[in-house]
Amino acid sequence: MTKGLEIDGDNALEPKVKSLINLAVAAQIPCRYCTWFETEMAKAHGATDEEVAEAVTQAAYVRHWSTILNGLQIDLDTFKTELGPK
């Protein structure tokens, strides 16, 4: 199953995108081994240094706001009303 998820050509996400997602998650866990491996995999699939940096930065951005919103216990319904589609 795992091997198919990573390399099956019929998957919806292309390998570079999957590796960038994996890298973003690994950086937040944090797992040095996974971070190194997924960086190498992303680059092997054509990711640039800029794409790697953006994936990690995006993960940090999401974690930052998650920490604030959860820590301050912002009301979820209010959040949805304020930020949902208009």
C-alpha cells in the first residue's frame, strides 16, 4: 500500500507535490531523517530550492496560526463566519 501511494502512476498528485507535502509535515513533526529524505526526494522529482523553502515556510505559517487560534480558543463558528466564503 505505502509503496503504491508513493510511486503508483495513477495517483492524483504528482511525486514532486507529494514529496513537498511530506517535507512540510516532516519539518513540523519534527523528524530530521524524514526532512532530509523528503528534501532529497522532492529534488529528485524536480523541486527547486525555492519550492522546498516555500513548502517548509507554508507549513510553519499554518502551524503558527494553529497555535494562536487554538491557544486563544477562538470560537470556531465565529472563525468560519469571518473567514468563510462570502
